Amino acid sequence: MKATLLFAALFTIAAPGYAQEAPAQPNRFLAALPAAAERFEIKGMLVERHGSGGRPLILVPGLSSGGWVWQQMVRDFASTNTLYVVTLPGFDGRPAVAGEPFDNARDALAELIASRKLVGPVVVGHSIGATLAYALAQQAPERLGGVVGIDGLAVFPRTEDLKPEQRAAMAEGMRKQLSALTGPAFAGQQQQYMRSIGMVDIGKADDAARLSARSDPQAVGAYAGAVVGRDLRPGMAKVTVPVLLLTPYYAPDAPYLGNISMQEKVEYYRALMGETPKLEVEAIDKARHFPMIDQPEAVADAVRRFLKRL
């Protein structure tokens, strides 16, 4: 498998779209944000409830992101399901909390399920949100109905062969590098990331970058280091609920990623999920790291098919 595959990179590649300039316009993610029926906090995690009835869906954003990344998912599913959209502490203007961020977030998700007495919820996680969903499913598979991972894996790509001491050193380096960014430097890094890796549409990428730059760089670094420092593959056999992994693929980026094909990327992602018993891997074409924004209809259709199979 091509070692040059890049997944959810925290630092950017020289993708051709980066040189483009987006026209000035209102931030579309905020302008169309659906109003929540209820807002509350659990362990510093913001939870916004939408819709009612049906199987509960818990939507967990990735690094630096807030609930705004799920707005189309909310529109697509609020008429049939109850959705709990979360924003992790330290992201999207939320204050960070003390302690190890990954474990705290996993425990907050578990408390959400317990406190609301959710029956068979499906956790839909993007990027590190997916990794959190896998950790939660390892801890208490009987509490979940299923997991949908969107470009998020059990181990960070290209680190699968690292020795424990190498993984720890890489995680600490990533934490320090991101935590050191402040003000314009952090905002610039977020824009470069969104334009080259995050989204196909440059205008949407710039809108997303302005929102993700509201996150706390220290929290971003802590979460990034926590995820890179973990290898969940040994415990994936415990995840007895069905798991759907959605793998974005954008052909124009292929030359910068070792010319990996869509099928090769699907198989590589499958290999990084360990011995997950009930795993499906499906590609989302014409999408970068945020397929629910680049190709919302394809993502919604894949989730609907998954829910019908449960």
C-alpha cells in the first residue's frame, strides 16, 4: 500500500486549489445554521438537539470543528430522527476543560447516552470524532446501535508501523507544533488546511477556516496529539456493532498522494480498522476530508442505507 496516502493531515500539501482566491461573501455555514430545539452541556461538551423520534443519531465533529459541519445532515434527518449535535470543549469558541481531552470527550459521549436514556444510538463521527466513536464502542458496545466513521480511523494513517516510543514522540511533536500557533498564524494554518485538504469548494473552505480558527490552539494540539498517540486496532474486535466507514476520494489530488486509486484507498482504510467484525467501507467520490460538505447527498444516502440495515 502506498505510504504517501495522506489522511486528515494537520499540515498541508501543495494542492492546486490553494492558489485560488474566493470571493467575499457572508459565511454560509452560519447563515443557514438550523435552530436547535434544546442546548445543554455535559462535561464541557455542548450538545444541541434537533428533531424527534426514530433512532437517535449523535453527530461528533472533528478537529477544530463545531456543530456547523453537520447542518445539512440535520436538515436531512431531523424529520425522521432525533439528532444530538455535539461540539467538543476547546473547539469553535468553546472553553477547554482540564484533563486528557480524548478520554474526557469519550466519557462525555457515554454520559450523554446514559443521561438521555438513548436506545441503540448511532454515533456519526468525522475525523477524530470517528476515532472517539470507535473508542466508545470498544468501551460499551452494548450501549450503541452502530457507528458511522467519516474519514476517521482506528489508527492515524502512515503511523500504523510505528513503535510505541516513536508514536509517543510523534504525538508530542504534533501537540507542541499546533499548540504554539497563535492569532494570525493559527488562522492562516486553518485556511491553508481547509483549502488544500479540507474541501473542494474554495469559498466553503474559507468560510470553514474562519470558523475553525475560533478554536483554542492549545486544545487543538492536545486533541491531535491524543489521537496520533493512540492505536485502537487491538481493541476493534470488541466493537460488535455494525460500523460503516466512509472514505472520501478526490481524483485531482491523487498525484499529490502517490497516485492512489479509489479502490486502493478503500482497501488501505479497511486495513487500518483492525479486526472490526461488522465493517463496511464505502467510498465517497469527488470529496476531500469533509465529504458531508463536499457531497452531502451521497453521505446522507449512505447513512440512510446503513440505518435501514440495522
